[in-house]
Amino acid sequence: MSSLFLLLLFVLQMVSFYVIALLYMKISKFNNLEKKQERLMAEMDDAIAAYLSELKEENERLINIIENREEKVLIKVQEEVKPTRKTKIVENENEFTIVQPNIPVNVALKSYQNAPTTPKTLNLTPEKNDHHRALSMFDEGKTVEEIAKTLGKGTTEVELLLKFR
């Protein structure tokens, strides 16, 4: 009876070692997967940072081109007022007159300059101010969470602001 009991204990011990080995293998696979994910996240962070910096440079270049073009247009614009032209349309023996005004170039230019989408009137200063504020708070030793709470932004956005030193 004792030999049967010892044999049963031996089999149970072997089964428990097998289960422990399986669990160890699963944990090591999970750790490898976690390391891969961290590496991919770091690569994605770098790719997004590079994309954002390229986008920022393109935007600055576009703003410079638009400002230069506006200066050239202002120099070349001459005040001309053309009379309106009339077009007649005959439909089912009814005659309609459509007045098509020619808008003077200077009027169109003034309305374009007063529009809220021109680079001069775009309110880009809050982002710059937030960027500078985030950098100064980080230099003071505040954490990313504290900076995000103060600026009313997400932690990821604050981390991106801090990366663009």
C-alpha cells in the first residue's frame, strides 16, 4: 500500500512539474510580446515625432510663402473698377436678365485679408504659449500630469510638447 501511495505521489509531482514548465513558457512568451510592444511603441513615437516636425516645417514654409505672396499682390494691385455685365437668357419666350458684377481686385483682396483664415489673423499664439509654459513648468520640476492638468491638455499632448524642445 505504501508503494502505491509513493507511486501516486511521484506521478502527481511529475504532473505538477509539467504544469509549472508550461506556465513558465507562457510567461516568457508574454514577456517577449511585451518587449516587442514597447519597441513598437517607441518606433511609433519616433515616427509620429518626425511626422509632426515635418508637418510643422511645412506649415511654416507655407505661411512664409503666403505672406510673401500677399506682399507681392499688394504691390502689384491697381485699383480698377469694371462695369457690371449683363447676360440675357431666353427660356420659354420669357426673358431674364442676370447681372454678373465684376468684383474689383482690391475689394476682393481686402475681404481676403479681413477673413479669419488668413495667416495674420490665425491665433497661433496660444499653442506657442502653451509650449513655452509646458517647458518652463517642466524645467521647474513639475510632472507631466501636473502640467497637463494646469494647461487643460492630455498627458500625451504634453509629452509631445516637451519632446519638441
